[in-house]
Amino acid sequence: DKRMQRKLLKQEMKAIRKAQRSQQKELDELRRRQTKDAVHLEKVMAKKIDKKVRQCDAEAASAVKQHKREMLDTQQRLDAELKQMRKVHESEHKQQAKAFRDAITKRKQSPAAAA
């Protein structure tokens, strides 16, 4: 009777160990798959991030170029306005100088100045 119990106990233990090994194998397989999936996911996310970074870099470069163009256009416009203002100022100055010289010439020639 005891032998039979021992035999049954041994068989039970053997079955339990077998089930444990099976469960451990399954667990190891799940861990391996999870790691593999995590690595794959990491690679996919890295690619997406790289793509987004490149896109942002391109947009930033484009914005910088556009800003430089706008700044250059503004500078050229301001230079042209300044040149025009200088012309006008010089013209006005010449007119005033001519008027001043004419006034001096008239004063010298007027009879009132001689008396």
C-alpha cells in the first residue's frame, strides 16, 4: 500500500515537474516574443521619429530661407527708399542754395542796398 502511494506520489511529482517545465518553456517563449516585439516596435518608432525629425529640419531650413529672402527684399526696399530720399534732399538743398544765392545777388543789385 505504501509502495503504491509512493509510486503514485512519484508519478504525480513527475507530472508536476513536466508541467512546470512546459510552463517555463512557454514563459520563455513569451518573453522572447515580447523582447522581439519590443525591439521591432523600438525600430519602427525610431524610423518614425527620424522621419519626423528630417521633416522638421526641412521645414526649418525652408523657413530660414524664406526669412532670409524677406529680409533681403526689405533691405533692398529700404536702400531704394533711402536713395530716393537722398536725391530729394539733395535736390531741395540745391534749390534752397540757388534761391539763397539769387536773393544775395538781387540784394546786391537792388538800389536800396547801394544807398
